Amino acid sequence: MLFTDFNFKPFINDTLEKIRFKTATPVQEKLIPIALNGRDIVGESKTGSGKTHTFLLPIFQNIDPTIDGVQAVITAPSRELATQIYQAAMVFTQFDGNIRISNFVGGTDKKRQIEKLASNQPHIVIGTPGRILDLIDAQALKTYTASMFVVDEADMTLDMGFLSEVDKIAGTFDKKVQMLVFSATIPQKLQPFLKKYLNQPVMEKIATKTVISDTIDNWVFSTKGRGNNGTILEILQTLNPYLAMIFTNTKERADELHRFLANNGFKVAKIHGGVPPRERKRIMKAVQNLDYQFVVATDLAARGIDIEGVSHIINDGIPRDLEFFVHRVGRTGRNGMSGTAITLYQPSDDAAIHELEKMGISFTPKVIKNNEIVDSYDRDRRNKREKTREALDITMIGLVKKKKKQIKPAYKKKIGWEIDKQKKAKKRIEGRAQGRAERKAKRQSF
């Protein structure tokens, strides 16, 4: 479906043409018409599916610049995501300068914002729940006039503990306000909030054939007992990526890896919750300007932040919350472009990888040989070999369990004898069955 089929206002079509948006994504095609009809929506779709413009376009279609007051409020769980939504929205003001948009996030000058709001209320408010609520409580931001309220990345909002702030913001609106909730997943703990504020919402889960984009090559590298630093260094030197994001599970590990790569001559940035907000903002701008080829980040940057041109994702470790694996990988392969995701693993990670495979994610084992990345052996070959062995009976299971205790000298021999015993017993049973089948066939031939 083309964007021109929605019959948007001229300034919206002009903006979409400038940013080269021609064809709507599945989530946009499905939900934009519903939003334009004024219905409450709970939209669930994978990261990178185009949720941001799914709510921005109906908002701009309904905005009336002649009305002085807040008409739409959008909350996002992180400063970076809120700023990204703000930047996407500001593009539309190039063709209609009468629309006022404000971005309110933590780490900025609240006193100055309050002073500005005293004489000028924005039409569209975008920001983090905490700062928006602070401005409401200070009686500076008049959100009660809004007709649309968007909660973006609702599951992350819940995970980060901001749902109570969003609840209080929602309580300032008129009952007729249209609410749009967007998220990659809709956890059970979010249900009370949805039932409290949404009026007979349209619940839409945009199904996808794959959990991650089919334009992404998903590789795994075994560290084989060596440190991750050396493996990552070798991968980066071999690939020389256009722009790579390397995800770590902790801020401390991000700092360590950042130092290691910088000491090895890489121009590398880092983004995590311990970096001051103003510095994070500067780094994000520098990354978007391609001043850095490598970015080390925690999961703070995995949700919603869209850095254009990310060619490679490297997982220094599998995230504790496996849902974040999808969000990390979703930073590449966006808008139909190709990308590569690389995950480092060790034997203790097998259970987590199997859980990811159950989610529909497939991996291709890779290894570096002669300065080239080539296919490795099947990661599951050991498991497949084990499955071909005869099933252990109760006696065998008991013997194997004894291995956890003190192993006697004759342990291995005893196991071997038991396996031979089972093989012979199975062979006798199979022989008898074959003999019966042959005798039966012989009788039937007469």
C-alpha cells in the first residue's frame, strides 16, 4: 500500500516524499486507518517494523495548528528513544512551521522548560514519563487538552519501572482521549493498565514469518575457551564493518571492552546508563554523523534507537533477558537492508541458544581461518550424536548419576559393560522379532 493512498494532508505527503517513504510497512498499513478512525489501539509488532510513523502520521493528520494547546502526548522509556521520535517528528515541521513540538527528557534544564511553557504550550509533547510528569506536577505543562496519547515501547516502559508515571500522566486526560499503545511484546503485567484506560481497543499483533528480519545473517562464534576481547578484535579486523554495534550485558563490561578496542587503535564510542545524558546525546549525534565506526553499548541502546547504516551487530554475550536478543539484532537489517548479527558463545550458553532457537531464530556457526570467515561444523553435532545412542534404562541412569558422586576406579568399565549388555539384549529382541516376521511371511506364502 502506498502512503499516497491514505489521503494525508499535503504537508505530510511532501514530508514523506522528502524522506523517501513510498510504501507502508505491514504494521502501518494495518493500523494507520484504525488510528485515523479514532479507535484506541494496542499494536504489537517486532522492532524495526515502522511503529514510530504508525502513530506520528495520524497525529499530524489530526493536528490543528490554529488551536493553542497540547493536542498529543508521546511517552518513551529512554531519553535516546524520545529524542529519536522528536527528530522524526521535527522533519514534518519543514512543510508546516506552525506546528510546535517539544522534547522533554531528564538531564535537561527543567527550570528553562517551565519558563518557556509559561508563554508557549506545544501542540505535540514528546518525552520520558518522569520529566513530563514533573512538568505537569509543576502546573507548567497543560496536558489535559490533549486528544491523543501514545505510549511507545510499553514493555520496556514496564521493565524500567516507569509505568506508574505513565499511569499518572494518563490520569490527567479527558476520558475521550484516544490512546495508542505500541510495543514489541505485551506482557501480562501490562494488562491492568490497558484495561484501566483503553476503551474497547483494537488489539493487533502483526505476525511475521521470522522473529528477526530475513535480511539479517545470524552467525555464532565459539570462543573455545579464549577471551572475548581477542575474538572480537579478530572479527572486527577481518570484517572491517561499515558501522558495528557491540552489545555487552553490563556497564562495567562495556567500559572494559571500550578501553580494549580504543587501545588497539579503533575509533570507538560507548553508550550506557552510566554515561552522563549530555555526553550520551553528543555521542549519539557523532555516531549518526559516522564519526565512529564502532559503538559499544548496553541494552539501553537496543530498544527503539535507530542508528542509520548499522551493518553489523556483535553480541559480546547472550542477554539475560532473551527478548533483548531480538532487539539487539534488530539494530541492523532495517528497512529491507542487509545486515549481519554475530553472537559469541561458550558451552555454558547452549541452553540459552536452544531457547532462542525455540523462538524461531536460527544460527549459522562460523569460524575465522586464514583471515577469512568460513562455515564451521554443525554446533549441534555432539547433541545429534548423543541422540543416536541407545536410550539408557533405569540402571544406566543410576550409573550416570553416580558420576556426580565419588567415581570408583571401575566406573568406566562398568558403564561399558552395561552398554554392551543393553546392545546384546536389544540385538536378541530384534533378532526374535525378525524371526517371527519371517515365519509369518512363510506361512502366508502357502
